[in-house]
Amino acid sequence: MSALSDLSSGDALPARTVTITRADLVRYAAASGDQNPIHWNERVALEVGLPGVIAHGMFTMALAARYVTDLADDPAAVVSFSTRFTRPVVVPDDDTGATVEFGGKAGDTADDGSRTVTVTATHEGKGVLGKAVAILRPA
């Protein structure tokens, strides 16, 4: 696990910022089959009490999982990944989009060689995923 192998338990994971645009949401909606208009229509999102169009929670989770697989340098190393959705990522209708900052901490390595990592994901300084934990096992 390249980027993780040099880290001790408790060490910070390298930070990564990801930008999400409305075009990303449209592509994710098509790929996932989740065509809920709160993910692309401002009027509908506001009518149901949201602050604007929001990213799919599963899309945000997928970005966090990609962050972990990139750190592991091997998608097959991820044995499990779990999280809770704590706050939406509001994605404006502009060329800038919204940013999500990923980070976390390396956890302990178990006797079988697997390693736990906790992941943080924030948007505008507030957590958007809670209890995000991945278990990685080297090949």
C-alpha cells in the first residue's frame, strides 16, 4: 500500500481536494440511475427545502472511496468502506462547482496485514461524511 505503507498509526493521510460540477452530477445520475431532480434542478431542490442542488450522497462516497484506493495504489486492496451522510454538498450552477476536501488518519495494522483508515470529507469547512472507515488489505 504505497502511500499508506510509510505511515504510522495516527499519522495524517495526504490531503486531496476534488471539485464537483453540475455536469458531474448529470453524468453520475445517468450512470447510477438516480434521476432525482434535487441533483440537477435548482427550483425543485429549493421547493423541497434544500439550499440548492446537492450532490448524490453515493457520489460523494464514491469520491472518498477513490481517494482511499488511490492511497492504497490498488483498488482491490479495499476490503470494506462504510460511511454516513451527514451534510449535503451544494453544487452551484457555475463553472467553479463545489469542492470537497478529503483527508484522514492511518489506523492500526492488524495481524492479518489489513489496515484501517479513517477518512474525513469536508465542504465549506463542514463534514459531509461521518464515520467514514476503510479497511485495506495488501495483495
